[in-house]
Amino acid sequence: MIGTVVLLTVLAATAAQQPAAPGQLRPRPGEGQTPEWPPPSITDYKPKSTLVVPVHPRPKAKFPVIDIHSHHFQVPSPEQFDRIVAAMDANNLRVLVNLSGGSGERLRKYLEALRASRHHDRMVLFANVDFSGVGSGFGQKAAQQLEADIKAGALGLKIYKDLGLRIRKADGTRLKIDDSELDPIWATCGRLGVPVLIHTADPAPFFDPIDFTNERWLEMALHRSRRYQDPSIPRFEELIGERDRMFARHPKTVYIAAHMAYHANDLGRLGRLFDRLPNVYSEVGAILAELGRQPRTARAFFEKYQDRLLFGKDSFQPDEYPYYWRVFETGDEYFDYYRDYHAFWKLYGLELPDPVLRKLYSGNALKLVKGLPRTGLTN
Ligand SMILES: [Zn+2]
């Protein structure tokens, strides 16, 4: 017993003297030695896994899916729409919620084109608000336009991340997400019973220093527009604070916080947000790698909050959807993700139970978005 204590003390002392890599207890053999060959860069090093375990690819979702977060800025031509629908069928996607409907004339033309299409039950539109020139009276006018857009056939409102990050008011100051000038917009959505899907901020590491401990180093190195180090841009917590205050101020308005509210790397925090604000929901677009690295925590979360989570993908890339199906449906281990700058790690399946999958894939969307086509949906 005494021997153990002495040994532990010695080890602790050794560890304290040597700065070690995360998880490293003591200097590894050869520490400080230069590798015999130049080490590869992080983009070059692609070790092939030698792990042999069962694999269950999922080219097609187990149940029909509504994608609550899709973008198709231009009206697809009939041929393009045929191709989109063929890719949807292959994935078992029933409906795309196209969040890029715009407003006014543009929206009306898009809606007309959809109605005239033979695929009219495969895509619906959310409207957008044009936030240029916000000053006194803006909110009322924007709310009126939005009401007209909803009457014309838009099923909800999508707010882009520019709100909070970049948009300025007419007086030059930053338009805060919880600016009271915008209240009529949120109140109108509540009164009309249409949801607001809002993208706020971006992954927290985008706001952190770009050093070699930043998980999104490669992504920021590749994409200038994702670097938020400039002091003119508000901090992550500031934006989240504004968003959450707005959520709280409009309890009758249903909000879908895009991309798991950018708390997919801290599901406890998202759970507390859900507990505090029953009008808040979320969707899973573009954060799959976060879920896939914590399959047990994520599964428990999806079970507990099964009524609050919707399926969304964001960019429409038919060959990427099967990664979602595999993560949600299987218990597969240690498999590749499709985007190395989101994740240099591997994914694990959550193996969600069927009732949870059904809610995620379509049940919750059908509950929140009135007027969604139901053809081919079993819920
Ligand atoms: Zn989006």
C-alpha cells in the first residue's frame, strides 16, 4: 500500500515536470527525438484503419424523411427537378423544405412554379426577411410582408446567420437578434402558427484563436468567411445570448434553432435550453460529426428530447445523406465522415429506436409545419 503511494507520487512528480500531450501521463519513449522522416501535414496523413468490425451501410433511410433544412436558391428546371426527385427517392426523402424562398414577387413566382410542377408535393418553401435599412417602423412593415408571403403559400420563416453576425441598421449599429424592432416579425409567426427556423452564429471554435489546438483549424484555414476573429464581429456567447432572449420573449412562437443550436458539442447545454423554453426545437444539419463522436450521450439525448428534434441536412448533396442514415440507424463503429475539415475523427452509430427515428425523420416536422404534403408519409 505504502509502495503504491510512493510510486504514484513519483509518477505525478514526473508528469508535472514534463509538459505532455493531452492524455499522455509521462514522456513517451523517444520524446523530443526528431522523426526520421519529415512528418506529414494534417491534410496528407490519412491512416487506413485496420479495425475489422461489421459494417452496415444505409443508402436509404429506414422511414420516409422530411428534410427541414434545404436550400435551392433558383427554381429548378423540370429536368433538374426530375434529377432532384430521383435522388430523393433513392434516399427515401419525401419532402424538401426549401428555406430560400425569399419574399414578395420572387417567392410568388417560385410557389407558382412548384404548383405547376409534377413534383409539387416534394418541395415547400419558407420565406425570408430582407433586413436592409432597419429603422423605426421596419418591424411592422416586414411583418406585413411576411404575413402576405405566408398567405401566398410559404410555410414558415427562415432567418440566415447574417442576423447577429453582420447586418447593420440604418444608423450603422449592429442589428441585434433580440432588437425590439424585430418583435412584430416573431409575434406574427406566433399568431399565424408558422415556425421560425433560425441559424445563429456558427460553431464556437470559429470565434476562437486560430491555433493548433483549435478543432476547426483546417476549416478556417480553407474558408476565410468562417473566421470570426475580427473584433467588429460579436462573440459566440453574445450571439447565443441575444438569440435565447428572443426565444424567451416570444413563448407563443415556435423556433427551430438550426444546427442543434450550435450546442451539439455540449448536449447538456442544449438540454437546458429545451427544458427552459418549450417553444424551442432544433435540427441536425451539418453537425453530424459532433453526434457521431459521442454515440452514447447523443442517443440518450435523442431519446430524452425525441419530440424536439427534426431532420435537416442544409446543403443538398444526395451522396452525403447516407452518412446520416448510418449514424442514426446503425451501431457501426469507427467509420469515416465525408468532410475532413469538420472532423478529423471517426463516427459511431447511435442506433436510435424506431419510434425516435420516425419522429426525427418526419413526425416532429409534420407537427410543427402546417401544410406539409403528407403523401408517402406513414406518420
Ligand atoms: Zn441554412
